[in-house]
Amino acid sequence: MADTKPIGLDQVQSKQLAEKLNILLANFQLFYINARGFHWNIKGEKFFELHAKFEEIYNDSLIKIDEIAERVLTLGYTPTHSFTEYVEMSEIAEVMNVSEGKAALQHVLSGMSTLIKLERDIHSLAAEAGDEGTGALMSDYIREQEKSVWMFGAYLK
């Protein structure tokens, strides 16, 4: 079994997973920075409620960013760690100067949809590779974010 990593996973599949996880990492970094901007710049009737919610979102994202980077390291690769690469790799775009609650939440929903799609792809690859660690991480993220999408969608109606 010369083609396996120390944790027992195939090297080729581990590399594919690390590459996909780095793409997810880049998207989470942009999602995080957008949520910070919404937190700082939100105005209007729902200020207190949304200010706190955006803080919750960016704090949760920060935890996930660390977990994703550590999973890349666990697989034996280097996590992407420059904003230049994040912007180049991310499907989620930078959002600037949004201060209206519904517009900000629409961006959050769009970002979460992108993250869920990427996480499902990684979850499938992890299952093919027998990588329970990555699969479990993605499963937890998907479950949490699906509930958030439902709740934000209900809030916006």
C-alpha cells in the first residue's frame, strides 16, 4: 500500500480532496469577509437583530475556516493562505457597501448555496475515498447550513 497517506487514504484521492477543500476554504474566506462587512455596515429598523446575526455568521465561519485548513493539513497538504488566491479561487464574490438588511441576507443566502454545493461535491469525493473525517465534517456543515437557508428564507418572506 505504498500509495496511501499515513492516515490510510489513497494519495491521489487525498490530493483531490485537499484541492477541493482549498476551494471551499477560499469561498469561506470571502463569505466570512462579506459577513463582517454586513455586520459593520448594517442600518435600519432591524439593526440590532441583524448586527448580532451577522456576528454569529462570521464567528461560525471563522471556526469552519480553521477546521477546513486543518483538514487539508491532516490530508498532508498545505492550505491556501493568501487573499489573492482566495479571490481567484472563490465563486463567492466580494460584496461591498451593503447596508440594507434584505440585500445583505440575500448575499448570505447566495453564499450559503454556493458553500453547500461545494460541500456536497467534497462529501461525495470523501465517500469514494473512504475518508470518513472529511465526509463527517461536510455532513455537519451541510446540515447546519441547510437549516440556516430555510430560516433566512423564512425571514425574508
